[in-house]
Amino acid sequence: MVSMESGGRIVVTGATGNVGTSVVRLLAEDPRVESVLGMARRVPDWSPPKTTWSAVDLSSGGTDLAKRFEGASAVIHLAWAFQPTHDPAVTWRTNVLGSIRVFEAAAAARVPALVHASSVGAYSPGSKHRAVDESWPTHGWPDAAYTREKAYLERALDAFEHEHPWMRVVRMRPAFLFKRESASEQRRIFGGRFLPGPLLRPDQLPFLPDVPGLRVQALHSDDAAQAYRLAVTQDVRGAFNLAAEPPLDAEVLGELLDARPVRLPRTAARSAVAAAWGLRLLPASPHLFDAVLRLPLMDCTRARAELGWRPERTAVEVVEEFLEGLRGGAGAPTDPLRGRKVG
């Protein structure tokens, strides 16, 4: 357990991204946290209290991570690359090999706690109507790089925990994460840098595609960050599902956007995504689309009971805030979250 009475030094990888900025801010505001080391590929123009920065590219093995982890009470590993989807070997080097370097460096530095950002994407296909707990299999959807990599790291952590029983390992499995400041980044990652934000206004959407299986959960990035903060300050270990209610489907989103859901067959929707991806008009791959249609809904009872965690915002409020940010080109003073209004 992290001794918060005497203060703690927390290292955060991927500290300038969607969740990382929320985690760093919450840790910096916590009087029990002594200092924060934020690690990212580029040092940002942002100076939260008690925080220092270190430029690190996890896709390269040249950095002595163990030296940077020395004296840390915990390492929160958030770093992740979503692109390029057309070259999965590149994301494998960063996400899988880079993560394993982080795990091994934390062990070499004798860091007592490792909190890893897994995902709902690590789960095997499951029901869209009956929520699963943390015991559900984590084999992912093998055809999508994102889910394949998340599932592989679950197996890597299985072996790592067996070899390092003295280390407290926590695996966070959040739903889709959004906040206002992440809008421009997520538009670039999933919709393309030229997708007009104002397109997602109620008066611009007469109907909404209703694809069978397209029912997912969402969570505000700040609420996820609260769970990470609780995980480093309490003596917990294992996996925790993180999601807000209600699940999002065409009916819920149609009410939010004042748009009429129109049934669209899976094959037609996938063909459109595949064509746009093949022409490099859409960054999100049809393989990820296939995975999303198969993701189970998650039961978050364990996070409430053992972490004392509850999201402050509903999933509908999360999407409303994100869409406002998307329309306005919202961002933050870090390289991944830079804002840009399109349209």
C-alpha cells in the first residue's frame, strides 16, 4: 500500500493524453501526494502543481525507465498509441512492447504498485443486455489491433504478477472515455482531422443509424482518473470495471441529438466503414467496428465496493459535454489534446 501519510511520488506514463491530464490534475490536487512525474513523448506547456515532466518515447528501448521510476510509490501506466491503424506493427511496438518495458522497469526499480490501463476492449465478446464482472474472459476480439493488444497485455500481466508477488498490480478496465478537452484529439483519431465538428448538431442530423449490436458504455475521463487516484492510495489489487449509466444505443443518442433512429444492417454499416478506411478517409478501422459490436456491458460493483468509486456524471452527460467540445474544437495545452475547430 502507498503510505500517503508520509507522501508519495507517483509516475504517470501517457500523462498528456485524454486520461493522463485528468490523472495528473487530480494527483497534483491531492495533499497526500508529494510529487508527480509526468512522462510523455513531448513535454507540454502546462505546469500543474507538484509536477515535473520527462520526455520519453516508449516505442524505443533506449530510455532507462527503471532509473526514472526509482523512489516511486506507484506507476500509473496510461501511454497508448491508436494510430496508425494501417500498420499494426507500429502500434504493437509502442503499446505491447512499450508496456512490457514499463512493467519490467517498475519491477527493477522495486516500485510497490503498478496501475495499468486495460480496457473494456480486453474482454471477449459478450451480451449487450447482461453486464459481466471482472471474471469475464479477456481474450479480446482478435481481428482488431486495439483489442488484440489490450488482451495480450492481460496475459503478460498474468505472468508478471506470478513472478512479482510482492508488487501490487491493478488493472483498470474502463468503458469509452470522453471529456470536453479530448474532443479534437478523438476526432483526429477516430473520425479524421477534417471531420466537421458542427455536423454533430441536432439540427444537422435528421436521422441516426441504428446498427444491431451498437450498444456501448461511456465514462468521463475525470471519473476514470478518480478511480486511478483511489487505486494508488488504497491497498487494492486486481481488475476493476469502470463505466457510467446508462448504456448508449441509438435510442438514447437519438433523444440526445433529436434524431430519429433508422435501422441499418451490420453489413451495410461495416462496408461503409471499410470503404472509407481503405481510402484512408476514416482512421477507425472496420476491425475495430467489428470489435465494438461485440463488446460486453460491464458490471462495476467491485469498483464501488472496494474502491469506494462512483462516477459523478451519467453517460448522457459525458456525451453531451464531448459533443459540445467537438463542435467548438475544444482542446488542452498538450500535444495530443491540441484543439482545432473544423467546419
